[in-house]
Amino acid sequence: EIVLTQSPGTLSLSPGERATLSCRASQSVSSTYFAWYQQRPGQAPRLLIYGASNRATGIPARFSGSGSGTDFTLTISRLEPEDFAVYYCQQCSGSPYTFGQGTKLEIK
Amino acid sequence: QVQLVQSGNEVKKPGASVKVSCKASGYNFITLGLSWVRQAPGQGPEWMGWISPNNGHTRSAQKFQDRVTMTTDTSTRTAYMELRSLRSDDTGVYYCARDLSQWLVGLPDYWGQGTLVTVSS
């Protein structure tokens, strides 16, 4: 099983700041099968990034993804109030398709 | 627009079974696979399995293999997930979620609203 480890567990920032979230895989993952999701309280996860760097439909340009192999990064260039949520990475390169444990992005 | 509408919340006793439904609309149901993902309270999502509505082929995580059955009814555009021998640690929100594309199996874009399953004696 591919284990995804996200860091930090909690990130405290202010609106307008830049956020950098990391996800490390226990073994190499094809970028094609790597994604990032945002989850707000009481809601289902929302797809942000697929293929490691492609924004999903309707996702603002301030969200960007990068990385390959075992190290992937989600960057939010200028935080908006609605961006404070929990973020998960996911791989579907090898079964079982696993998610990270999440990074909570909170208002400082 | 694409919608996945799930059945209502359930309360079950340990050892019982639960069957969650997921009705799809707004796209060609048979062309894209569906995953079932659960989320325990305060935890990250956990992929349980996947089904192709086109041919009924399934994949499931080994930890659920013996207890989960996934099916679809193409006439009603509905997917079902049954989990048997429920335990207290099966408590959580269960989601169905549609694949982004035919080539990205298990990478969902649209998600249902979630079904809370509570297992308690």
C-alpha cells in the first residue's frame, strides 16, 4: 500500500499570504494519478488538482500543483477567506487508492 | 449538471449490514466508474472500492474485500454499496464519487453528499 504523508498537519496563515502544502509518498507515484482535494466542514471533498498540476474545472488560478515521484506540492498563491479548509492528497497509481491524512489550513 | 444523490443516514447494530445507494444524473452513467469512499469522524478519506457501470467490474481495498459488495443498476442509473458484519469502527460518512475520466480510475471529480452510517449497540 502506498502511504501518503502530508505536512504540516496544521498551517496557520493570514488571508493574502502564500500557502505551501506538501505530500510525500512511500513509493514513487505516477504524476498522472495524483490529485489534491479541498474539504470544508460538512461537505464532500472537492477536486482541485489532478495529474499533479492540472486545475480541475472551475478552480481558481491561485491554486497550483507541482511535483513528481514521491514529493508533491500544492501552492495557494494568495489566500482568500474561503480557502481555509482541510486539504488532502490522493494517489490512484496503485491499489488501494490512498489519501493522505490531511493538512488543516487555519486562519492565523 | 452532474449530480450524485445518496440515500439517507442509517443507524445499525453491530453485526448488521447496510446498503447505501447513489443515484446519478447529468452524464452518461455507463461511461465512467464510481468509487466508494468512507470517512471516519475526524479522519481523512479512505477508498473502499470502485465499480464500472459499463460491465460491473469491481476493485476493492483488501481490508473490505470480504465484507463489501458493489453493484449498479443501469436502468435506474443507481449504484449500490453494501457493507456486512458492521463494527463500531465502520461508523462514518460514506461517499460515492465519479471518476474524472475513463483513464483515471479511482480519481473522482464529482461526489455525492455523503451518507452517515452509525454503528452502535
